Amino acid sequence: MKYFSHHYNISIDGSESWFDLRLDKDTHLYIDPFLVFRSKIPAFKNSKEKFREFFKAALELVFESKRNSNALEQLEENVLWFPEPMEIRLGESEGKYGAGPGKKFSKACTNALIKLASRGYKELEHFEKIQIFSSGIGADGISDTTANILKEELIQYTQEVCQKLDIPSLPCAVEKAVFDFEDRRWYHGKPDLPVNPFLDKKGIILVPKEFL
């Protein structure tokens, strides 16, 4: 059993804002987006607006699909297809790698947005409306979705913590690290992050305790 604090020789006393994740296995905890929205941590001050804009972009693709047959494909295979955010080590996976929300989730979420669009929604003020219209979206899926949408912010937060603690970082490949709102697509990135030696040297992304 190896924790972030153990690996990097950090003395902790419980006052830390970050969750001390286990590096060799997922912890059965989940990110609650509504706790994120209430956070006073600077890196997450615009998180609610980002969620709103993200799902507005997704709904725009639903409406666009009436005249562009590729729009729903883009929605399902890129915009709403979320990989397992292995860097945060949260969720239900018992193995080395989790499956992530994947295509089942993407399909369920797309269908939920189609239903919302048919009811006249142009954007979402409340993220839970998606869950209402789809039984395929549970706590783990919501958590992974939140981690993916806010991956830039979580990376920034991790970098700030590591800078304060003088923890070494290296460029690490991160799937779907940045969402481009102009062309409504995800792009991979290679930000500087602390390295997880138990996960093929993938990066570590810290999550504030108050989000769990």
C-alpha cells in the first residue's frame, strides 16, 4: 500500500487541502460536482460556468445533427467519450486500470441530451438533469465526467501544490487534457505532473478533499 505522501516523503497532519491518494489502487470515493461549484479554491472559481458552457456546446451539436449527420458522431466519439481519469485514482476499479465511462456512458449521455433538446433546453443550469433522463449515469460516471471536464483546473491545482511542496514533476501524457470550445473537441496534452511509479509512470493529479 503506497500513498502520495509516502512516496514523496511529505509529512501530513490532516490540514492539507488535497486528498492523499493511494497510488497503487483506486479509492472508492467520488467527486461531487456540486461541491466543486461551491469551492473557494481559486483554480476552480469558474468551474460551474465551464460545466454550463461544456454542455451548452454538447446540446448545440444535438441541434446541429438535424442538418449535419456527423454532429452526433462527434458528440458520442469525442465530446462525451471520457477516458478513465487514472491520474486521480478514484472510483470503483479493482485492477490496475479502470474502464472509465467510455462509450456506454457516451451513448447514455447523448440520449439524455437528445431528450432534453426535444424539451426545448438550449443549455443546462443544473447538471443533474442529465442523470434524470438516463439510468446509465451513476456516481462513478458523474465523478469521472467531472474529473475530465475540469482536468485543466485539477492539473493547475496539482501544479500549485507541488510547487509549494517542492515535489518534482515531469511532462506526462494526459488523455483529453484540453477541451476546445471553438471547435468543440478534446485534445491530448503533456503537462508537468508528479509521476506515479505504480501506473506505468503516468502522472498524478491531486483532488481537493472538499470535493469528495
